[in-house]
Amino acid sequence: MAIESALGESVVLTRTDKVLGWARKYSLFLYPFVTACCGMEYMATAASHYDIDRFGAGLPRFSPRQADVLFVVGTISHKQAPILKRVWEQMCEPKWVVAFGGCTCSGGPYDNYATVQGIDTIVPVDVYIPGCPPRPETVLDGIIKLQEKIQNQKQEL
Amino acid sequence: MEESLTLRKLRERFPASIIDTHSFRGDDTAVVKRVDVVDICRFLKESTDLSYNFLMDLTAVDYLQMGNSPQADRFEVVYHLYSIKYNHRVRIKAPLTEADPTIDSLTPLWAVANWLERECWDMFGIRFNGHPDLKRILLYEQFEGHPLRKDYPLTGRQPLIGPKN
Amino acid sequence: MEKTATLARELNIREMTLHMGPSHPAMHGTIRMFLELDGETVVSSDVEIGYLHRGFEKTCENRTYHQAIIYTDRLNYVSPLINNFGYAMAVEKLFGVDVPERCKYIRVIMSEICRITDHLTNVGASAMELGAITAFLYMIKAREMLWRLIEEVAGGRGVTPSYVRIGGVKDDLPEGFQGRALEAFKATREVLQEIHGLLTKNRIFVDRTKGVGAITADEAMSYGFTGPCLRSTGVAYDVRKAQPYMVYDKMNFEVPVGTNGDNYDRYLVRMEEIQQSMRICEQALFSMPPGPIKIDDPRMTFPSKKDVYGKMESLINHFKLFMNGHGITPPRGEVYQAVEGANGELGFYVVSDGSGRPYRLRCRPPCFMIMSGVSRLVNGGMVADIVPTFGSVNMIGGECDR
């Protein structure tokens, strides 16, 4: 208490976790793993109309080594599943996974021989964005949810 | 109803190999013996007054559950041809038995037959004699069985990784 | 020659095998290319598809005729309404019925709006892959305006509207649609003008596309190319003209063709088709007759939602159509119905065994045929040219792999 009053307003005290979380949540580098229909809504969200950049997530990186959020956009078939797993393994910690659309959440309308019934059977998922496909507003809501999660979690250094 | 030019020509040229013809809802269809499929298609493509220059589609149907259809002719390979010059279409169907689901390849006539026949093999397990590279196209090598056959279950999942959910 | 060979041996130069995709931004996430490279030249290539195979045909065989509509949406998800209408027309042909005149006009208008969005997306995305990100942003802006139109008609944004019903459409066009549509077309024309300014004579764009990925008309036909890819080679085949369906025979429009069959011609053909589509839409909007929007047959078409909530008979009718075993049952038989999709001839081959489910539902995907020729398009070119070539053929995974 005493130190703070001595320093006045020239210094802000906080916890490392909190400041790291704040920094991380506003500099999300997405890896759009786009396979199917949801990609159209991803494009709409990323373009100027809905402008994903307002949330600090505007710059997609197409190398998993440079990305920290894996956006799984669209149906994952059993043929695609090993590739998704591999991309996820190539990403550096800390990393998050967003399941974009009904197919990635649960298999969606495709309950058949070819489709993975939810990507959480393959990679751990942080945020589920439902919808077939989700509207851009839902996507932005999902990103805000992810930011809250990042802010409040324990930050690994 | 009068028979269309294509079906009449086919009957004249291949009297022995045409099993049946019909025109349901205006779609001309000829059911032919499988040994003559390549000859018939070549005739349709090269004959100047028919000139079917497009192989629009190639697929198959599994008639296993179609009630009264005989088990003997379980599959039918279906070809849809189109002629740009005369603007007409025809459907050629060739029945195959379950014991010997093979038919000659159309790859010498149309380049697109390559992929279409691969898909047909992948989905139905129909072998095409003379195909340059008959392998799976939509599914993966490790997949067992042919999903569009009627005895393959809808949810017969064969995952490469992860649980069989 | 011998000197080069010796040098190559000494330097240990050999052909390299490169895997491009499937997780590659230009490969749309669903295509893998195996390339044999000599330096930067593609010696041979093999294209692997199927990463988005989600069992469309098998799933539809296990659904009723109406349930299959939502799966057709997700074939070519950039122009879903064309798939919707193609499928519904195939089933209607199976029944041997004809939809009312106004319904046909609505279908034409909505098809053409979808075709515009498809071409906008394709040109925008392929320009972006060449670095022209401004063009992409402009085109998505125009697409957003047209999606708004689709949304107010169908209730869903442009990706999965499921607007069609067998024997009609879901609802009539909303009040004031004509004016808003005309405004959207005006804005789209402005965007196209800007895109022409940005791309058509842009030195970089022209250098990357002109003469790249060219194919002759004969080869294109052998590979089963249809749509803009075939028309860019100079063959004026368009299902809307060749075998007019709905009311295309009453519309006044032209089929643009190219000459060289290269990426640049495909771009120009698409740009011109957008103009023609708007022309069709405007004609249809002004000449649309009043009248019913679906067949009046309680065994086939759904009663309107208002009646379901307000009338006993309609409720029973609705219930029976949705009950298992009481749905619509076409006669036994088989039909093939083709429509002009955004990528070419989109055909549906339906085999019915007289029950409430399609015994076999086959989609003729235009992309699949075009993809079978991509290997031929890229061989002999440079690695970097794969990106514009692949972008200009407009591969849509949902349709190619189904």
C-alpha cells in the first residue's frame, strides 16, 4: 500500500498472468484450417464488412509454426483427420483450437461413414462456434469468448 | 411413341447387344450388354449423325434392395452422353453381376473416364478392364469395402486416427 | 547438352518431388498435388482429391426427398440455390409435374443472384491469391449486398438457404424486393467497374494469367469441362441456352466465350457472365407474372406455415407429409436433369423405387471433371503458375468430393 501511494500514478501494478493474458488475447494469429462451406462465412467475417481485425485477429498465418489459434473451419473427413492432427502438433504453445461450425462441433448433418463426429475426438477444443454455417456475428462472439478464456487462464511463459 | 433417332440407330447397328430401350420422361435409355459398351460408345461418339462428344457422367447403381430385380444383375453402370452438335442426350446402362463386376474401360475414348471410373471403383467396387491406374479417389487406401453398395452400413466409419465414434 | 548433363551430375541436380496441400492456402484445404519438379518447372503432377468426401450420395439415399434438400445446399456452397433448384427439378421431372410460372421466375432470379455471388467469390479469391487483396475486399463487399437479398428471401445467408421445396419454393419474394435488388445490382456494377480498373489491364495480373493454364477446345471436351472453363476455349455451350429450363427461353442474354482457354479468358468470361446474369435478373423482375408459387397438390407440396398454425386440415397435411412413410413418393423410374451451375453443367440423376426415399441420388459435379484436367493444365508450367490456374478453375470442395 505504502509503495503505491509513494509512486503516485506514474506506475501501474498488475500480475504477470494478467498482463500476458491481455497481450495475448489481442494478438491472435489464426491458422484457418478451411475445408468446406464454413470457409465462405470465414471469408465474410475476415473481409471488410465484419472486419475480424477489430478484435486483433486479422492476420491469418498459413504456417502452423507462426500461428497460435487453430481455426478448424468446415467438415473434417476421416481422410483429413490425420492432417488436422499433424497441423495441431506443429503449432507452438500456447495454442488454442476453435471449432467453427456444426460439422467440427459434432459432425453436423453428416452422420455417415466419411465424417469425423466432432473434432474434439482428435484435438482438444477451446471454443465451439455452432451454426451451419455460423453467421459472422456468431464467429465474432466466439472470438470474444476465446479472448475471455485467454485472459483468465494461467499463462505459461 | 416414336423411338428417337439415337435408339433407332443403335438398334440397327447393334441388334444383338441391345437388351432394352425406353424413354421415361423423355430420357432416352438403352440397356446394353456389357461386352459391347466400348463399341457402342465409340459408335455413338464417332458416327457423324449422332456425334456424342461428351461423356457427361458415369456412375453405377446397386439394385440389391430394389425388390423384384434379379440378384443376377446386381449392378448397373450408367453412362450419360451428350452431343454438343445435335444437342441431344442418351443414357446407356450395362448390367453387371455380383460375382463378376467388371466392364471395359472408356479411357481410350474420353480423358474424363479415368477419374469417373476410379470413383466408380471406389464407391461400388466395379473393376474397369484396361484402366491405366484404378485406385481409390475419394476415400483412402486403408478403407475396406465400397460405401455406396447397399449392404455397406451408412455409419460404417473406418477412422485413420481417433475413436470409431 | 552433354556438358549440362555432366554438370547436373556433379552438382547432384535431380528432380524433386513436392507435395502441395492439402493444408495450403491456395489449395482450398482439400486438394493435394504431387509435383515432379525440374527446377521450377512442373514435369508431371498428380492431383489427389477426396479430403472433403462426406458421403452426400449415401446420406441422401437414407433421407426422404425433402430432407435431401439441405444436403444439396452444401454441394456447391457458393451458389447453393442452383443446386437446390437442380435437385428439385429432377424430382419434379420424376413426378412429371410442372411448377407454376411465377415460381419459375423466382427460381431464375435466385439462380442468377447465386451465380453472381459465385463468380464474385471466385474472381475475388483468385485475385487475392495473386496478391490483389483489394479486389477481394471489393468483391466480398458486393457479395455481402447480394447475400442480404438472398437472406430476406430465403431466411439464410448465402451459404445454406435451403429455399426450394419440391413443387415450388418456400415463400414468395418479400415486399419491395424489386427495388432493393435493382439497387444491389447498381452497386455491384460499380464494384465490377472498379475491378475492371484494378485487374483487367493490370500488368502483374495479365502477366500471371495470360497464356497460363491454357487448354484447347477438343481437350476440354474430352475432359468433360463445362461452364466458364469450357466457354473460355470458345465453345458456347450453356445448358440455359442449349436446353432451356425454367423460363430461360424467354430471357434475352448472351453466352460470353473466350478464345485461348487460359486463366485470363476464364476471368473475362466470368466477369461478363456476371453482367449477363444481372441482365437476366432485371428482365425477370420486370416481367414476373403474379400467381401461385407452388403446385397446388396436398400430396406433394407443403401448406404454408400460416395455414399450418391456423387450419386443422393443413396441420394434418403437414404432419402426414413429414411422417415416416407418408412423405412424397414419386413413381418408379429414373431421370437425369441438368442445370447450368456456376461451374458448368450440374446434373442430378435420381433413381426411384417408388418409396419415399431416393433409391439412388447421383450428382454430376462440374468441378470433378474440371479437376481431372487440372493436372493437364499445370504440367509444363511453373510452380508459381499453379496458384492462378487452380484459382481460376474454381474448385469447390463440397461439390468435387461430395
